[in-house]
Amino acid sequence: MSAVAIDTAAPTALPRAFWALWVCQLVNRLGSFVQPFLVLYLTHDRHLSAGTAGAVAAAVGAGSVCAQLVGGWLADRAGRRVTMLICFFGTGAALILLGSARSMALIWVTAFLVGLLSDLFRPAVQATVADLLQPTERVRAYGLLFWAINLGFSVSTVSAGVLASFGYGLLFWVNAATSVIAGLVIWMMVPESRPAPEEDSVRRALLPVVVRDTVFLLMILIQIGYATIYMQGYSTLPLAMSDDGLSSRTYGLVIALNGVVIVLVQPFLGRWFVKLDRPKLLAASMLVVGLGFGVGAVVHSWWGYAMSVVVWTIGEIGFAAVIGAVFADLAPVDLRGRYMGLSGMAFGVGTVIGPLAGTNALEYLGPTVTWLGCAVLGVVIFIGQYSLAPALHARAAANAATA
């Protein structure tokens, strides 16, 4: 990977509002117990089949897909702050409803609402960071947010595994409480950052701009492929480990390695990543994620699965460090929230496809084919992303010249 020119001056202090977002992300993830254990909860407590549980998890993903569009639109029209407040307070209520749902109809509806409300904040947060910071500071800022998320995640997965052994219901209540606390942080410490439109400006519709943006559309397709692979860690992996006789507590400890590796490694890799070619780093990171899940084809013990998690986590660190900055560089200022929403929607589409494809492949084709499929898809999206590197550089340069 070739190095790119960067500003070697000492990094400037990040604004107070950014650090409030950092705290919000940390608190929210400290209690994010439900998603990693949703499939196990549905199969063990609600006695649903693996395919049905995967479909419910996909309903959460479907809500996430809608959330990206709604959240991006709200962030641009109503404001970033309002969007985040709706997200966190609404998610708390939706989680309580999902945890108390008994009928399948209510489970489906509340699962969709959890996905819809919990992901409204993503385009708003991404847009707020782009509003507050110059392009040279964005990789650092997005990396710090990613680190905060996983600092909380590394704690939540271990504690959730222990709490789950006493019953899954408690997970929903704690998750809801931390979501409300995160909303209070936004309420007290994060002002509105949406740029004020110029007096003579005309509000542009999103669709006519996007359909002509070929580079952006190809990036969306690649992100869907990446998310499809990544979601196996929270849908197929726990079932595969259970089939190998490993407990839910073991899964909690193994998946917690994802957060632990990120917390320990990301600050060091982040300093190196800013010196690298971003599109090519993105391509290599996606490849590592695919190959990391491919390791699952040859392992059946806890330490084998742990090794797989460590490998794909390294790839995830690279992906998360630059993906937000790449999309921020691509987005027109007046459509920034909606562009970020479409980026998140692509990931949401993958959260729908991933659980459905992975759990059904595991059930009907077996673990070897399932994990090898992840590796093959990783190679495919690596080739696609690497091929887009020149076009992405040209777009970033053009946007910087007109900023």
C-alpha cells in the first residue's frame, strides 16, 4: 500500500461536542447486550428454529435499512441533534417491548422497531463529525469513535455472557437504560451542527444526484458485501459454536475478543493508517475480514474460533478507520446526512442478507461451505474496492478543490 501525503503537524484539539459524542457512544455500547445474543435468546428462551431466529434478526436489519434513509433525511432537515435524541430515547422503549413480546407478530414488529430506532443516530453522528472537523482530522475522529464503541463492547459482551446465564430478560432492561443515558448526554452536551443553508440556495433532491454518482453507487454495493460477511459474527457464529458443543458464555468470551483487540490495537494501528492510501487500505481490510471468517471452515474448538475472531477484527479496524472519511469526502455538503444515511443503509442491507444467508447456509450446507463462502466473497469485494481506488482519489481531490 502506497503512502499518501498527510499533514505532519501536531493534531489539533477536538471540540467539546465531539468528546460528548465519544462519551455517548461509549455509554451506549457498554449496555449493548441484545444484538449479540438475540439469536440465542430466540432459540433458547422462545424455542424458535435457527432459520426463524435468523429471520427475526434480519427484521432488525430491515429496520436498520429504513433507519439509514430516515435518519439521513432527518439529520439534513430536522437536524443532527433531534435525530439522535429520537434514536436513543426511542430505542430504550423498543427494547423493553421486544424483551416482553410473546406473540410472533409482536416479536416481528418490535424487532423491526429496534433496528429502525437504534440506527437513526448513525448518519447523524457521521454528519456531525464531518460538520465539526476538517477532512484531515476526520480519520482520527472516526477512529476514536470506533475505539469508544469497542471499548464499551469489550465490556458488554463479557458481562452479557454472564448475565445471560441467569436469564436473557435482564439484558433488554440494561440495554434500554444505557440507551436513555446516551440520549441524556446528547441532550445536555451536543449542540446542533447542521450547516445553515445559504439564503439563495435551493434544496436538492437526493435521488437525481445519487443516480448519476457511479462511484458512490459502486461503494454502496461493496459495503453491502462487507456487511454480509461481518454479520456472520452475530448470527451464524453463535449457532456454529453451539453446534460444536460450546456454551453461550463461551461465545460471549470469544466474541468479546473483538472488542478487546480493537481496544488494545486500534490506537496504534490508527496512527499508521493515516499514512496509507485509504481506498487500498479499505480493500485490504475487507479481504482480511473475509479470510478471517473463512478460518471457521477448519476450526471447532473455542481457541480456533477465537483465532478467527482476532483475524477478522484486524480487518475490521482498518475498515472502520477510513470508511466514514471516504464517504464524507464523497458527499456534497447539502446532502451530507443523506449520503451518510445511504452508506449506513448499505450496511443495513448486509445485516438483512447476512443472517438469512449465513444461518440457512449453516443449516442446509454445513459450516465448511458457509465459512468458505465468506472467504470467497471477501476476495470479490477486495478486487472491486481496489479497482475503485483511482476514481476515489479523483473525487476526493475534486471535492477538496471546490470546498
